[in-house]
Amino acid sequence: MEQLKYFEDYELGAQRLTTGRTITETDFIVHAGHTGDFFPHHMDAEFAKTTPFGQRIAHGTMVFSIGVGLTASVINPAAFSYGYDRLRFIRPVFIGDTIHTRVTIHSKEDDPKRAEVGRVVERTEVINQKGEVVLAADHIHIVERRPKAA
């Protein structure tokens, strides 16, 4: 879905919640293949039984990728991603967990380099089926300001 939204249109505290996505064994295998991260706490069920979690844990980068992908249902042609800050892996995610993502408009500020745009920071929180935040990051957007009337 496309939704045109200028810098001035963003309201602090506004939230949206994505649909859910259940993490599968296939996700673990595909992500390990893409990244080369075959560490045993992700891939070796017998080794994982000896860890404090007692089972394999999802790659943090996989949870981040899927969690961010869930937010990609709204496209704003007046904005683009400037990157992510403060990424934290807060709790483990396991095969069979269902995650969704909550996005909250956290802050707005002038862009120090360009007067025609501003920066909007979305607090991005990936949440499991128990309502626990498992990952958090700040997504920074560069957003066009509303054009001035002629």
C-alpha cells in the first residue's frame, strides 16, 4: 500500500502493529545458508540442549530481517530509510514462536544537512506471542517536508 506522508504529518506516539509470522525450521536453515552462520546454538539441537535456553535460538539478524520485513506493508514515496540505530537482541526467539512488529513514532528532528527534509525515528519492537519484546531498534527515515504553496 502506498501512503504519501510528509514530515509534518508524523505524530509523536502514533503506532501501528503488523500481522504475525511464525518462525520455522526452514527459516533457520535458509538464514544460515544466506549468512554462513552455522553456529551450533542455531543449528545443533543436541548442543543447544546444553545451553541455558535448552533449545536452538534464532539468529538475531534473522529476527531483525523478518521483523523489519513485516513492516514493509506501507510505502511512503516521500520518505526513505536512513538506517537503524540502537539494535538490541532482548530475548531469544525459538522455532514455533510467532512474532509481530510494533512501530512507534519516537522522535522528529530537522535534518542537519538538508532543509527540505526532516528525520523521523520509528521505535521498532519485535514482539513474541507472549507479548514480550524480543528485539528493538530505532529506524531513521529521511522525510520530505510539505511543499510550500506557490
